[in-house]
Amino acid sequence: MKENSLNTISNLFEGKEIRSIWDTEKEEYYFNVVDVISALTDSKRPKRYWTDLKKKLIDEGSELYENIVQLKMKSRKDGKNYLQYDEE
């Protein structure tokens, strides 16, 4: 991916930040799953929610999980980029 940009979206989810990456070649956005879960569910532990959901998808034989990719995104803790669908 060339010249991709890391953005945050907050106006759609009542100010809750959702990190995203724009792929200029594919012209697609990629969103941080845990940020989306946090915004939609108000879960106190969105990473745990995502872990449980992944297990359920695998157990049910869903192929959706196979299409989810990990990308480097900026951590809220230290501002560094890490490979993740989520962060601790």
C-alpha cells in the first residue's frame, strides 16, 4: 500500500475514536475492529469481546474471520505503530 493514511473517525460514533487506514491502491478503508466494538457495544472490555467473538465465529465455521487482516495502527498508549486488529 503506497501513501496510505491513518485516520480517526469520531463524529459518527458520538465522539468515540475509531482508527482507520485508507488504502489508496484499492480505494478502501480498513477499520480497527476493537474500536468499532467499543463504539457499538459500550463494552468495558472490547478486546475480550472481540476474542470471544472470534472463537464463536471459528466454532460456527464462519469464513468471515478468514477475511479479517491485521494492519499496523498507532497505539493510544505510546503512539507507535503495531500489527493488530486491536490493542490492549
